[in-house]
Amino acid sequence: MDTSFGESSLKSQASDLHVQEVIRSAQAELHELLQRRADLMKRIGMLKHTIAGLANLFGESILSDELLTFLDRKPASRQPGFTHACRTLLMESGVPLGTRQICELLRRRFPHIVERHKDPAASVSTVLNRLVDYGEVRCSLDGNGRRVWEWVVDKRGGDGDLAGSDDLHPHLW
């Protein structure tokens, strides 16, 4: 009786189980790393928001050139990117913003960036959806059922965290 087919099938099943376990392990690690990245991006946003609020209260002279550049308050040697500009507008806004509002703010504050895009609204939507995936931005519906986005900031406060304080950041409207 030929048992080679049965043995081959058992080896294949064992190999499949091993591969599936490796995939499950890699998936779990990937999920953990993506969550850590989202947490880091939220924390970076909170710190930038806090620093921007302090600069608004005490003047930009308290900030180093490096911090001014990080906050887009000092012209950098290169133009800031589209994603960075969208992040900046959402971080500085005290209210959720719609795509049209973000496009208008981009046109006013970063006209050189907007002119490089054929369809700025489509580019903004793409960036915002990516930022939602990163955990940096939350999407919701406004009173008219339109999608709006807001920077995710830890509003709990505590241990000196000023980032969630509504009176520390400028309202754009």
C-alpha cells in the first residue's frame, strides 16, 4: 500500500499550520506597531498644539528657530508638504473643519502648495482619510450631514498637559 500520498498531505497540513501561525504572529506585531505609531502621532500633535498655544500666549520669541520651523511659523528652506499643511490647519483649529474650509484655508495660508494640485479638494480628502487611518484625525458629520475632520487631541488634561485647553489655540472662524 502506497502511503506517500498520505504522508505528503500530513506534511502539507503541518506546513500550512506553521505558515498560518507565522502570519498570525506577524499580523499581531503589525497591529501593535501601527497602534504605537498612531499613539506617537497623537502625542506629537498634542505637544505641537501645546507649544503653539504657549507661543500664542507668550509670543513666538520664546521658541527656538527649530521649534518655529516645526510649527510652520518660520519659513523653512523648502516648502512644507501638502500633508503637513493639512495637519497644521487641523492642529490649530479649535473646531472640526470640512474639506471646503480646509481648501480655503490652504489657499490663504499655503497658496504655493495648492497651486501644485489639479483638484485640491480630492487631495485634501485623500490626506484626511490617511490621517484618520493614522489615528491623528477623527471624522464625523456636521449638522448638515457633511463630513468634518478634527485633530485628535487628548482632552483629559492632567499632569500639566495644556494641549486640551480650548483657550490656548486660535480659532480660525
